[in-house]
Amino acid sequence: MSQNWQQPQQPGGYPQAPGGYPQQPAPPQQAGGYGSAQQPGYGYPQGQPQQPQPQYGGGFPPPAPPAGRPGNPLLAVGAALVATVVGAFLYAFLLSAMADTDKTPPEVTQFAYAGVVVGALIGLAVAKLGGRNTGLWVVGAVLALAAVFLGELYGYAMILHDVMSNMADKIGGSASSQVLSSNEIFFDHFSDLWKSWKEDSDALTYIFMALAPVAAVSTAYRISNR
């Protein structure tokens, strides 16, 4: 009596395939596709390598550089011109008011604070309306020097007018009708006024005039950096 012979199973418990060969285990499948764990399934895009992202200290981007104070250069120049004219008249009036025209020759008092005030006024107008603009600072310095120079000359014209008026009062008669006004001395006899001013000017006069542009630049710098 014959019995069916069966091949003993291999250790490990793998089932046998037809023909007597051991059956290999099926590769593990990934969810959503076929294939091994090392390769993506068919029909699915492969993952792209991630680019390293820039890191900043503390996890925040660096702060933006501080922007300069915005301004309007044309408006600043216009305001500086107005301040120049006003400052020149104030300087001239103060120079004439502090002069002693009763003496012969008249005694003129030089002072530094008036030039500093005029320069600071022009520098304030430039910085407030022009913003942080070094070119406007230079314009303000030039205008401050021009304001003090014009104030000196027009102030001397006012002093000469007072001297002529005092002489006319002493002479009497028709002499008062020949007295020139400050505008006539400044505009019609500018060359004579220039010579008189140069003769009376000294080193201290030019030093005080130089303080005006310094005050203009210093004031504009301080206002712009606030």
C-alpha cells in the first residue's frame, strides 16, 4: 500500500510553491502604491530635497536701517532765504541800535551773539524742512554768512544815516533835506559804504561773522539727528 511522500518543510516555516521550491515572502507594500520601502510607488512623485532656510539670530530678521528724516529741499531753501532776509534786518537793526552816533567818529559795538542767533535760525529752517541733507547744510552755512554780511553793511548804512541826521540837526536850515536815507546809502552809494565798512572792520569783525555759518551747520546737525 503506497503513501504520498511529502517533502519536509524547511526551517522557518516558508510555504512551498508548486514544484517543491520554497515560496519567497512578498515584499512589504507602502500605503498608496506598490514597491519596496526604499523606493516610492509607481505613479507618485519623488520627494525633493529641502533647501536649508536662512536662520537669523534670535529667530527674527535683522531690523531695517533707520531712515533719514524726510524733507522738501525746495521748501527748505525758500524758508532759509526768508530767514536770511529777516536775520539780516534784525542784525542791522541791533548793530545800529547799539552804536553811539553822538561821538565823532561814531562808536560801533561788535557782538558775537547776533551772528550765532542768525545762523541758528537759518540752520533750524534747513533741518526742519529739508531733513537730513548735508548739501542743504552747506547752503544754510552760505546763507548764514550772507545774512551777517548784509546785516553789517545795512547796519552801517543805518549808522551813517543817523550821523548825517545829527549833523543836519546841528547845522539847521536846509541841511536836513540833504540827509540820505539808509536805502539810498545802501543801494545808491554802495561803493562808499563798502569802503567805510572795510576801514572800520578788524579781525574781530571777521571772527564774529564766521560764527554764523558754524552755528547754522551745528544747529542743522543737531535737529536732523533727533
